[in-house]
Amino acid sequence: MKSLQLAMIPDDENGAVLRAMVEDGDDLTIPREVDFHLVFGDEAAAAAFAEAAKQSTDLLVSVPAVDDEGIWQVTASRHMAPRHADITRVERELTVLAESFGGYPDGWECSRAAGPEDDAEA
């Protein structure tokens, strides 16, 4: 069963993370918060993106925060099972929205359903 599940995951960056999760014993059918990170060059762009992203009723959107290098990040979270097609779709939708504000995606992550000690990241 595990080898069939692995074979059905596409061969790309998201697929590599999902395959690693399966190989580590995670159950990808269990919904959990999946966090999509988006970065921006300034606070105004990050704030505008956050307001626009909040229009989606199934997203929780963080308050923009700046890191030590002056890069602004917003995290948009969706409660979902980490399926390749769904993650890729949400990532693309958020990328299009972020790009309209001069931002770009910076990966996604989710907690491991099989145990809280590990996180998966792309």
C-alpha cells in the first residue's frame, strides 16, 4: 500500500516533501493546518496581500511580520489533508495573488499527523 501511495505522488518539489512524509510514517489522509509562506519587500505590500487573502473564508492569514533582513512575511493557513493536487492548487492561487502585490511564495509546511515532534517543509 505504501509503495502504491508513493508511486502516485508526482515527481516535483511538493511531491518530494510528501514522499518523505509518507516514508516517515505520516498519514496524508489526516487533515491538519498547512501553512503557506509568502514574502514581500515592504510592509505595505505584505499588508495589502494579507487583506486580500483574508477574503478567502477558508484561510487563516497572519499579521505581516518582518525578519532581521527586512523581508516581510505573511503566512496563509488552510485546514486540509496534505494532498499534492490540493497543496499545488492553493500554492498557485496564493502565488498569483502575492505576485499582484510584488511578493512571491516561500514554501509551505505542516505538522506531522503521526506525531507532533516533526514538521515537513517545502
